[in-house]
Amino acid sequence: MGTGESSEDTPPPPPRPEEPEHHRGVALLLSAAAVLAALIGGRASILSADAATAWQEGTRAKVKESAAYVESIRYIYGVEVPRAMLVTEARFRVEELSDIPKQERFSNATRRSIAIEKKTQQGVLEQIAPASILASDPKYRTEAGFGPVQMLIDEREQLPALLEVDPHHVKEEGDHLGEQAIRMIACSIFVAFAFLCGSLARGFPGGRRKWLGSGAFFLVAGLVSAIVVEVM
């Protein structure tokens, strides 16, 4: 009886407080937001680095292209034009010697001298003409003799392909990567709101379901927007 009475008089243990489930949801929300923020920030850093690399490559390509243009101008006006002047001078002499009017009035010795001079100039022309593309290529011939500007235009059109550079394309690629990095950083705004909702859910348990739901929404919105920016 004593034993039974002692067991009946023993007060029941106090009820264990229920584990607040919202703590687990807050932890998951904040952890997921932290991971997503780290991923977005890392990807934005990679895009920014790629954009900077593309801009640097575009600058180097532009410098290389500009140096080639300067060398092309130097060659055309420093080498081709003097050669073309010699060829044009010889060609004009041959033409003038061929078009002397009323040669029948000249003495035999004069006509013979003219023929010898014409043959000499013709020989000189045949020797020096192949050395000058500007003077020998028909597309550069003009009424005044030759056109170095057209040759310069052709050189400018061919140089990028010969140098295997495209500064404008590389720069545009850098601009695209830079804009993509900015848009990726903008996606972190949704993650910041998710952090805010998680903090409010922890600080105000009364509205934890609302804050956790809102935080989950912003977290998904940040993830989806980052994926969209990545595939664009």
C-alpha cells in the first residue's frame, strides 16, 4: 500500500515544450539564400573577369590593327608611290615618243634617235613595271597615272583577315559579358529579400509562415532569374 500510495502521489512530469518548427524553416531558408548568393556572386565574378579579358584582347587587337595600318601607309607612300612614279614617268615618255607629230619632217638621224630613245624607255619600263603593283595593276591606273588611295583602301580591307583579328567583335563580346555580369548581380536582389524574410520570420514568430513563404518565393525568383540570365 505504501508503495502504491507513493506512486500515486508522485506528480506527473511537466509537458515538454514543443520544438518550434519555424526554427528549422528559418535555418533552411537562410542557408539556401546564403548558398544561392555565393553561387550568383561567384558566377558574376567569372563573367566580369571574362569581360575584362575580352576588353583587353580587343584593345591589343586594335593596337595590332592600327600598327598594321600605319605600316601599310608607310609602305604604300614610302615604297610603292616612288616606284610607281618611276614607272609612270617611263610610260609617259614612251607614249610621248610614240605620239610625236609629223616625224616624217625630221631627218633620218633624228628619227633614229627617237626610235632608239623609245626602245630604251620601253626596255626600262618593262624592267621596272613588275616591281610596282601600284603602277602595273590596271585597277589602280587613273588618268593622272595611278591611285594610291584605292590601294590603301584594299589594304585596309584585307589587313584584319591577314592579321586574324577582329577588334570590334571581341569588344562586343566583352560588352555582352559585362552586361551579363551586371544582370547576374541584379539577381542577388531577390536573394537579399529572401534573407530579409528569413530574418523577419526569426524575429517575429507570429507571422513566420507568411515570412517563410515570402522568403521561399524570393529565393525561387532569384534562382530562376539567375538561370535566365545565364542562358541569355
